[in-house]
Amino acid sequence: MRDLADFRDSVIKIDGRYRDDRLRTYLAYEDHWAYLIRVKQDIAGFALLRKSKPGTYVIGEFFIKSEYRRNGVGAAAVDLLLKNFDGDWQIPFQNENSGGAAFWRRVVSGLGCEVTEVNSPNVLNSNLYQETWLSLKRA
């Protein structure tokens, strides 16, 4: 949420945290999974996954702490996640998050999947923004 707050209307709560409703959803429902990404004993990030339809999974949230970026941690985490779930994948991201957009395009290009990119408008807090969805078909 912190990274998205740079270009979204994300408000820090009185206790210093960002909203956690998405995390609570992923912890409460079947066919939803929450993962911590670790480097040795340190938490380097997290991923929230869900099944969207039979045989298709969505990476709904993915975050790597800044000190672990650009050294293969995120790509290795994505590789492990995709190997643990047999099926096709969808990965949404916002183009305003240029680092995230570049990461996803770079990582999926090396997976050996058929990749389709679709841009669609979305609304958050009454603001219109562009969301990109990468669809990955397994060979």
C-alpha cells in the first residue's frame, strides 16, 4: 500500500497502518492464499493470490521491500508461486507504478508462456485510472 500511496488516494490510518481489507479477504476465503516472501529470516515482501475461475489464478497483490528489489528476489518469488499452482495466470498492475509495470513485463517475458496484455479503465475512490492485466497461458 505504501508504494501505491504515492499515486493513489491511500490514507494512513490513525494507528500508522494502511487499509488492510484486501489482506483480510485473502485470509478469510477459500481459494485465496497469502504468502510472506523471505530472504533468510527477514520478511522481504508478500504475495496475495486467488483462484478466479477453474484453472486460472490471479496475483492480486505483490510487494517486495525496496532493499530487496532489483536483485532477483521478486522474480524468484514469482517463479515459485507459478510452479506451485498448475494453471493459467492473470496479473493486474497499474501503469502509474512504473517500477512495478517494468518488473511484471520483464518477469513474464522470461517464463515461456503465451502472454496477452489488456489495458482497461478502473475506478478507485472516484478517480479513473488505467489498469493493465497480463494473462499468461501455460504451454
